[in-house]
Amino acid sequence: MSVMYGKFEMPEKILVNEDREKPNFAQFIAEPFERGFGHTLGNSMRRILLSALEAPAIVSVTIEGASHEFMAIEGVNEDVTNIVLNLKGALLRKLPFDEDIDARDLSTISSIIDVTQEDLDANGGSLVITLGDLIQESSFEVVNPAQKIFTATAPMTKRIDLKIMIGRGYVPSERFEFEKTVNEILIDASFSPVRLVNYYVENTRVGQDTDFDRLVIEVETDGRVTPTEALTFTTQIWNKHIAVFNELKTHSITFHDRETSGRSSDDELLEKLCRRIDEIELSVRSTNCLRFRGIETIAELVLIPERDMLDFKNFGKKSLTEIKEKLFEMNLSLGTDLSEYGINSGNVKEKMRELSEKKKNITDVFTIEDKE
């Protein structure tokens, strides 16, 4: 038996603001939520983002000729302690898919570093060995291959073994349970790929009510996962834990979403597309840029892909963000395919004129009937 509950205001989609110059940062905006749900969801997701996501990290290193981390290596500027610190800055990416059974096992990557006198002479007497030199052919993608590991100042041939595993959070070296080999140096591992999470809640409007929540989440990662991947994994982790309490379910709930209008969703969409640009309260700068490009209606605007907007003269990221947020409030977005309505970039102006004229005629008919 199902219990009838009232309608909960819920977002229909998520607005994602990204920056080409900061590929590891993204802002996610969802609205509207019922009052209080913004903080409930935002705080929960922030905690999961910071503590529960997984990524690979180097957990040990074995360097030929180095028996412990408190020693120097002949022909190398850095001592072993500094080399270990440099290895802590390694960023490796791997998404272990379920069909790869051994994807999460401890992996060992071996490399031979061969530095000749010719190499040293060609580089001014010293040669920087990078993370990309140590990890060349493996199942891991090196996010920062230019990361400096050590500087060689003399000819040498050394074998270096790295052990890599996937985990979550911060794990000190003494907690690793794998068997340690001779001369192996364990490394504290920071598995979490998320560097920063901010969330804040603003008021938003639904009809005449202005006390609904608008949730904004800002995520910055180190490149081992993208911000969108991080949020995707977070929601699934959150759902998995909440599902445990389904065992207590005594009744199911049916939410009563009462429709306030008899119009179809297609009619509402076409009405939005007919609106003129100056009706959506954009800044003067954004409005002038669109007018300069001959864009008069919402339909003409949403047909333009986001990547093409920044090519407009005097049009910057601030204007792009403003337009995306305004369209998001209308449940629209840039780069929308309107072909199912017979609308494309070639005929959009004509179609909008036809729809506007049709709407005007219908309004005139109702006006005449009302007078009669």
C-alpha cells in the first residue's frame, strides 16, 4: 500500500560551469530544492567528496643502491628523503572497470634509468629525471609527467621499482599490509583526488515563493579524476549508504505532483523560445553582444553551441556564465537540438515569427470573445 505525499520541488537538471583555463575545476548548480534541503545535500556531498573517493598513488619505492631513506646517492643532487617527497607529488589516473578483475591489485612498475655522459653534456652537466621517465608503459596514465624526481650529475644506470595501489583518504606507510622486500622504502599515500570543495545555498524563486534553495557546489580535483566524475562517484556512494535504510520500509510513498496548467510541455517550450532576448534581464553588455550578432530570440540563442559563444566580439566568460544561468532558470541550455520541432539555424528567425504571429492571433481571438 502506498502513502500519498505532497509535491517536492526538485531540479530537472544540473547546470555545469567549467573553465577552459582551469580544467580541474567546475561549478555545479541545482535548483530548486525545498527549504533546508540545500544544506542537507550540500554538506553530505562535500564530506563524501573529500573523504571517500578513490585514486591511485605510489606506496613504495626501491632504488638500486639505496638501502634506506636517510642516505645520499652518488651522482644525484637530492638525497633519498627528497626523492620520496617528490614521488608523493606523483599524480596517476586509472579507472578500474569491473571487467578487469585484477585492476585494483597492487601493481609494480620497474624502470631502468640510464644516464650517459653525452646526456649530461647535452643538458649542461645535469639531467632531470621526471615521473614520465619512471612510468612510460603501464596501465596508469601519468597526469603530471614533468614532475621532477631527482637530478643526475654523473653517468649511472639504476633500477627503480615503484609499487602503486588504489585507495581512499590518507594512509600512513605503517598501515600498509603488503609484504615489504629488501631495501623497499614505504611512502605515505594521499589517495584522495579532490583538493577543494565549497558549497553554498542561495534563495531561489518558484512562482511567487522565494524561499526555495539553490545549491551551488564547487569542486577542484588534482587531475586524477575530473570534477564531473568526482560528483558522479559521490552521488552513487551516497545512494549506496542511504539504501541500507530501505530495509526498514513499511510503506512506499507516492508523490502527488499536481499540474497547475493544462498546456503541454511542448507548448511551454515553444513559448519560451519565442521570447525576445531583452525579456530575460541580461546585463547591458551581454544584450549588446547578442544584438550585434543579430540574435533576437531565445530560440536563436539556444541553438548556438557553448564553445562558439566565446568567439563573439567583446563576449567573455562572465557573460557566458550569466547567459547559462538565465537559460538554466528556464530549463534551457546552449547547444540545444530543436530539429524535432522543425527548427534549425537556417530557419529559426522565420519559425519564431510564425509562432509569434500565431500566438498573437490566438490572443486576439480570446480578447474578442471576452468583449462579447
